Amino acid sequence: MVYHPRQNWTPAGRRRLYTRRDFLQRAAVLGIAVPVLPSLLAACGDRGGSEGGELVVGTPSNPVEQPLFDDNTAIESGLEAEEGPLQLYNWADYINPDLIPVAEEALGVGIEIATFFNEEEAISRLASGEVAYDVWFPTSQRVAVAVAAGLIQPINHDYLPNLANVWPQLADPYYDQGSRYTVPYVTYTTGVAWRNDMADSADIEGQENPWDVFWNPKYAGQLGLYDSFTDTIAMALFRNGVADPSQASEADLEAAGDALVELIDLVDVRYTIDGAYVGIPEGRFALHHAWSGDLVNSQYYWPEDGDYTVTRYLWPASAEGSSVNGPISNDTLAIPVNAQRPVLAHKFLDFMLDENNALENFGWVGYQPPQINLTPAYLIENEWVADFLEPALVTPEDFERDTAWVQGPLDAETEALWSDQWTRANSGG
Amino acid sequence: MPTNLQSAEYDTVGQKRWVWPGFAIPGVVWLSLLFLVPFYAIFAIAMGRIDPLLSRPVPEWNPFYWDPTVFADVLASLFGGQLGVVALRTVGYVFVACALCVLIGYPVAYFVSRKAGRWRWIWLLLILAPFWINYLMRMMSWVNLLSPDGQVNQVLAAFGATNLPDWLAGHHFVVILGLVYGYIPFFILPLFAALDRIDDATLEAARDLGANNAQTFWRVTWPLSRNGVLGGLVIVMLPMFGDYYTPNLLSGSPRTRMIGNTIDQFINQTTSQGAVGAALTIVLMFFVAGLMVYYLASINRATEEARR
């Protein structure tokens, strides 16, 4: 069934902050509902819950415009900036701390950063309406959900002259044509990272299926995958030759789960979240599943007597001779619908889209901003990235490759199937 | 004139009858706010629904609408399914870790409480000092010690060892050692208190009656400290069952996964499956509560025996 986006849809805490139901739910959480339990039960008579708006999910081959709503409009042009402090809602360590004072000076207000542990937590808190941040950093795959759930507001491009600095592919991105709600923050691919002193580059480079190196018993005890179910299940699907993990059948998923279970005995696989940027420099891993930005970052984690130049990265979607696909993605900047300082927020977005600021941020975060002038050649020439790590740099054309795959949101039913395989993969025998 | 002492309104020491129970009110309020209500919330999530748009669990506060399917699935998986493997492994780890706690912790507590003389408080301080540092930090330092070119392997290499082991490659004993190291002071402390309470006169009496050292220990000291051991075990067992940092940091291999990792996965990764995590949490809580009841019953029995 397809709902009109706003039909039956009252996100908790958005339009009406205190419906009776909301109040009682909150009261129950606070524990003051014990004496009013009967009325609480009565209030739960409405079984509907939150019916979803329609998700509008785009892919590079099928770009979409996110819908606009009468009751969720962008701010007018030419407004005065509000008083600070500006409140950012970001992942931990995902903005250069040295850039904050620069931004404070440019905007003339203080900046405060609140962090979230994962995106689900961020969405939960924003949807609850209990928090009001001015700028949020969602991944591109959540943009459709954030729009349909009314979590973010449209942006007014009059405040964003620097949007012109952005790659056309992401200034007008497939997930949000016309950048109605978001501007891009950083981009990354997911591939294979290795040390060429511990692993043989020929096992990865020039291979028809570079993902298959994780199934190479030669590297038993020396390889790791991300402890992240979407990344790792998708990787196993690619390795098995599935072109689009979003369309994977139950049998595909079962086979991917089997392949991951096989890794336990075959190569003593380990699941980590820091293996790519800490484990490789420390020599804990010869090769690891890697986000390109993690690998760029890894240079700062090498011991003093270590030789950073052994680091290598390959994105199977662009590698020569490879016939398998690989993920590419980007994160975005958005303004929550209940932001208290939307004008300041726009100014901050524009600040981050400035070329110098984006470069400064890249130098610390390691994830690459999609700036037209910050080409791989420029970044290498100016020693922001070592030349042997060029494969870890993203180009705008990468988004147009047939072999590039972008992750979309998983609905709960599909996620349950992925989750089952993930539980199998990491339970051990 | 009748004295107040006999009236129904006053108790034997002349206080109004509600005064003493009244002191329990803050505790009751505390427990209901911070235990019962959250516990109910976990039930509400385990038996609740999924928000179709945001793909996250929605608690169902009304028990009439509770949906036990997830709960049943979790139980099925625990008994004979995928989760059963993890649960069994967890129980095994905790069991071995507890045995090691007793083997290592008992002599330490015994020495400090009975043999260290006037230096005992210094000893106790020295044992506890490292544990003022956050648990996570201590596990991180183990990662440094045990990494392939870490200090442990450097020492081994200095002694001429070749073919150095990769301690962090997913070994059961490394995770178990991590658990023991992480929690053992919480075992030593209550045991120290129990051993410290033993009256020297009882030991002297045993000697006077002809018991040798071993007999004195097994027939007097051990029985008198048994509840200290049990108490210490309960205290270390509870957090061990919920631990997930230790296997994450010291191994990361699916082979060493504990039930805490699985709960963490359902709550922090596959968030739409939050209900599974909640159901698993409830099962774990009941299991641990069972152990707790055994402990309380055994304490109770000991008190009864002491009274006789």
C-alpha cells in the first residue's frame, strides 16, 4: 500500500508536541505512570503507531527528487543570522577540531557539538522531537527516510554559493536531485586494504574477483572484516557475484551467510571496527576490509619506526581486470526540521563547502570532500595523500560506473534476513 | 496509666510503627524508578512492534497487545539454534573464568587478610590500585601488550623465542584471561572481608583439638569463608555474563563471541531487530537471577545453621 507521504503521518513531537499518547509514553519512561497505569492502557487503544510516508529512494541510474511538503518549507532568503551557539549533531571525531574555532570566527557565534553513536540512535532522537540541533550529518542512504519522516527541512540555496564548488554528480545527487534537503559532506568507497610486506599484491590486484582474497587460506589469522553487517554481508554478496545486494534474494543471502561462516575455519576471520586504520599499522592484519577514508587516516596510526609506504588499497569496482562490483557512498549535511538557528545552519553548510575549509577538514578526518578543485592529482601533488594511495581517492566519475553500488535503506523485513545471516556469520562454531 | 509501649501504635522501643519501614521508602522508590520501570520497558520492546518507516522497534506498553513471536524465536534459537552456541560458550567462559578467580583470588585474599600483618591495607591498596583505571582502558593496554609486536612478544623474542604467537587472533584462553583480569578484584574484596572476620580463636581451638594445618583449613577456614567465595563469584559473574568489550578487543573472532556481543549487535547494529536483543536480555536476566537466588538461599541456610 502506498500512502501519500503525509497521510496518517504525525511524527511524534513534530507538529503537536504533546499529544496525550506522547505524554503518556514519555511519562511511562520516566516512571511517573505507575499510578496512572489504567489510563495509560486506555491511551494505547490506538494501535496504529507511526505509518510511514512513502520512501523515495534513488540510485545513480534512477535519480530521484525528494518530495516537498507544504508544512515543511525552506527559510526565506536574506534573513539575519540568529544568536549562537550553533548546535551540531555529528558522529564522534568526524570534523576537524581545529576547524571549529575558524568556523566560530567566520560565523561570529560559538559552536557546540553533540555526538551520536550510530545513525539509528540519531534518527530515534531526532524523531522523538526531544532534541533540536541545527545541523545533522546523515549518510546519503538515510536521506529518504529522514525526508519521509519529516526530520529535516529543505535548504535555501541562496545561502549556499559554495555549492558551486561541489562535483556536479553530488551537487545534484541521485538520492536528492536538486539538493533540496542536503549538501554532500564527504565521499568514500569500500574495498580491500593490505600491506604489501605481509600480503602479496598479486593476490588482489589484477584479480577478476578481488573480494575473493578474503577467502584465501594463505592469510589465515591475518585478515579482518568490518564488524558492520551491511558492509560485510554486501561484501560477501559481491564476492559471490551478486551485482546489486539491495535486490539479493533469500537464497543469495543464505549463500553469503554460508560464505562468511566458511571464513571462520578457513582463515580465522576477525571482525573489527578499527582494523583498517589501527590494525594494519600495528601489524595485526595483513589485509582488511576497508573504507577508503579509514585507509587515508591509517598513516597517522603507524608506529614511529613503521614503514607507511607498504599500505595499499583497492576498490574492486574500479580495479583493472575486476569483474565484481563495490560500494561507494557519501555523507551529507542537513538541517533538522526543528532547528532553532536555521540561518546560521545554512551559513555553516556554506562554510563547510568552502574549498579551503573542506581541505582543512580532510586533513584531519581523512574522508574526502567532493570538491571540484580538490582532484586526486591535486591532493597527491600537495602531499595530502601519498601517491601509492591514489586508489583510495574518489573521483566524481566513480559514481557513474556501472560497477559502483550505492547502499539504500533496508526495510525491516529485509534487514531481518540480513541480520539472520549476520548472526550465523559471527556466532562461531 | 497505660504505657505507650503496649499500644498498637508504638513498637517496643517506643517509635511509631511506620517509622522503621519508612526508611525503606527511598530504596523502594529508587528500585521502582531505576529497575522495575526499565525492566518493563525492555518487555515492552521485546513484545512490541516495528516502526515501518524508521525501521526501529516501538515499545508496546499495553500487555494485552504483546506479541510473543520474537520471544519464542529467541528461545528456540537458544535451545538448539544459532544463539545456543553463543550462550553455551558464554556459560563455559564464565565458568572457567570463575574457577580461575577462585584459584588465583583465594590465596591472594587469604594472604592479605591473614598473613600480611600490619601491611595488609597496603597490600589491599596495591591490589586495587590498577582498578581505579577504567575497564576499557585496561583492556586496551592488554591489546598493546599482546599485539604481534607488543611487549609480551618482545620479551619472548628477547629470550630467543621464534615463531611468536598472535595472542589476539581469537583464542578462548585470551578472552578468559581478560575476563579474569578485569573482574578479579571484585572477587578478592568480599572474600577478604569474609576471611578477615574469622576469629583467630576458632583456628586456635581447631589446633588445640589436634587438627593439623590442612585439617584446620578444610574444616574451619574454608567453611567459614565459603559464603565470601560465593558472594565474590556472584559479583564477578553478573558483569561477566553481560561483557562484550573483552571479546571485542582481545579477539574479534566469531569463535569467541559472547552473548553480550549478540545483544549489542541486535541493539546497536541491526537495530530493527531490537526486539530480539530485548528478548535475549530478558532471558539472560532470568538466568542470572536464578544464580542470584541460589546464592541468597545458600546465605540464608548458613545463617540458619549459625543460629542453631
